[in-house]
Amino acid sequence: MAELLNGVRRWTRDEMAARVAADIPDGAVVNLGIGLPTAVANHLGADKEVVLHSENGVIGMGPAPAPGEEDYDLINAGKQPVTLLPGGCFFHHADSFAMMRGGHLDCCVLGAFQVSAAGDLANWHTGAPDAIPAVGGAMDLAIGAKKTFVMMDYLTKAGEAKLVPACTYPLTGVACVSRIYSDLAVIDLTPHGPVVAELASGLTLAALRALTPGVRLLAADTLKEAA
């Protein structure tokens, strides 16, 4: 793996978040999942009106509060303090899940342990000893949102790809992921298979394929490879 990634400049988590934010259209109602996706809120520019929803019962969130201005009665689903924009509000948990299940979210951005080549998502339980499985609203989001984006590191700490031929962890949703934003590549999940749209600086498609055994990675017509 070290040889394959030699000279590659991985995207930072903030750069990944900014890349996701760039693809969220003006006027969209969006849920940002726990973990990496929460950073997307800090990269939504003033030129777009994006309505952020949290399954614990908040809509109309803004960026993270400045240090010292946190209000821990106003938090997202990950218990992080948030801000509320003009017009934002909070409400009953059941109403929040009705929004998710009723197809009222334009997209959600979730983390993942694994994504299959067919777009299946596993992000709530690895089966590890002593792990506490807690799916929360992930199943409702993955299936209820009109589009599901995944934001994740491409490799596990052991160096294994999280994009796999078939998920080996318990599924959150089936064929629900539209696009993966990772530190190495942006990949669309299409009926023809995973299509690489962008590569991190210094990474070739051949190297990414070598990191992703068993998955047939296609190249987008617009893909520009490293020299």
C-alpha cells in the first residue's frame, strides 16, 4: 500500500467536506450524519441557501458556534453544539423521523464502514467484540433521502478498501449510495458499476484499482489522471 500511495496528496477532511458542499444545490434540505459529514456545514457558502436537518429534531442549522458561544441545549444528532439560522426551529423526534421517512430530504451525507460496488451501505456495526450497535436514524436516512452521499476515508486503518465487492458488515441500506467522497477519490455508484470522477493529486486510476481488489472501477469521461 505504501508504494501505491507514494507521492499522493490525500484530501484533508476539510477539503473533502468542501467538495461535498460544492455538490449540494441551492435550496436543498440536507441531513449531515455523525462524524466526518458534520464538517460540511462549515463549507456551505453564503451564495446558497441550504436547509440543514438533524434527526434529533432540528432544522435550519448554521455552522458550528465560535468557541465560548456553545449552547449544549442546541445540539445535532452527534451531540455537537450547533447554531440556528433565522427561521430555524426544533421539534419532536417523531416529526423529524416523519420528514426522513416521508421523502422530504433532498440528500443526506453519511459516514461508512463499507460501501459495495452496487451502492449498498454498511455504517452502523462491524460485529467487533464489545462494540455497541446503534443504528440511530441511519437506515431511515439512507432510504428516505432522495440522494445518499458517503464521506469516508478510502482505506481502513489496516489498509483495506472500504469500497468492496459486497458488504460483509450488517447493511444499513441496499443500493442507496449515489456518490462516495473520500480522501483518495470521488466515485459515482451507477447501474454500470463504480465510476471514478476525480482522483487525489498524484494518484493514478491503476493505483486506485490496485487498492480496491474485486471491484471493477470505471473512469468517467472527464477524469483527469496524475501525470
